[in-house]
Amino acid sequence: MKVTLNKSQLEHISKLIEMKGVKYYDVKMEMTDHIASEVEELLEKEHLAYMDAVKRAFLKYNRSDFFKIEKQKKRELQKQATKFFYSGILRYFTFPKIVLSGAVYSIAFLLVSNIHFGKIAFPILILGNLTRIAIINYRKQALLGKPKYLQLTSFRKNYFGVFIGIIVYGLWIYGYAYDNFSENYLIHIESGLITVVVLSILTVFEIYANQINSLKKDYT
């Protein structure tokens, strides 16, 4: 008959893993599943007592082996988080969200063309983006508590790269582009910048919220 560890036994294994210095909660839980499977196998096949099976499972790995498992789990979760992030962005370039992207650009184009909104839109929208990040971080605290999640850390790194790209693009517009391009061409460039910032606000909120919900389902 298949042996399954109970909640308190899983928490015990998780605590032992944490004592070895594993920083991120999702990494710890993945490693808990890994080692728990080996403990269950020892209980089932060799009929050991629980504590003996745990000792055997942990003794199987020296310090180097243990960190290899941690590194592998980190790599898997980072890859998963990166895929989650960029697939969320790409959804805004597929039907029906491509319609929203086009609508944002059209509205931005009208605003920039008629009331020169572009010069003030960039700082306003960047501030809005940062405000939205603060809101979803509060949501993270409410749903997941204080533990650190590697997947959320990876998300922030991916977003930081996109955010820096937006900043560089904006500075280019306010520097080189204003001195070297015609007004009509600048209207398209500014409209594109506004569209990118607005879509980044929408996508970041959606992707981060979805990832928080996914982590809550998987790890709490």
C-alpha cells in the first residue's frame, strides 16, 4: 500500500530544509516534495520508522548534493516564472487583446495630436506604473504573507528590465528625437511610448495578480 506523509510530517521536513539555509518559500516547498517522495519510498519499501527514513533521506545528500538540488529547483522555478511573464506580455499582441492595444494607441495619438499630451504623459504614466506596483505588492502581502518567493523575485527582475527599456525610450524621445525628427513623426513616437507604458501597467497588474493567485493555489 502506498505510504503518504501527513501534514505535520511534511512540515517537519520543510523545517529541516529551512534550517539548511533555503531562502525562498517556493524553492523550499519544491525541495520538500522531492525529499518527502524519497521518505515515502523508504517507508513503503523498507518499512522504516518515520524518523529513520528522514535521517536516511537527508544523509543521502552531502552539503554539495543538497545545494545542487536547491540550484536545480531554483533554475526550474526561474524558467517557469520567466515563461509566465513573457507569455503574459505576448497575450496583448493576440486577439482579442490586440484590439485593446490598438485602441490605446489610437487614443494616445489623438491626445498627442490635439493637446500635446505627450510631454506630460510619460512622467504621469510612469508614476501610475509605480503606484500600481505598490498596490499589487500589498495584494501579495494579503494573500501570501511575508515569505519570499523566488518566482516573484524573478518577476520583478524581468519587469525591471522592461521598465528600464521604457525609461531609456522616454529619455531618447525627450533628447535626441525632439531635435532630429519632424513633429508628425514625433507624434507617432510619443503615441507609441504612451501605449507601451499603459500596456505595461495593465500587463504587470494582470500577470503579477495571476502569479500570486497561482502561488497561493500551489503553496498555501
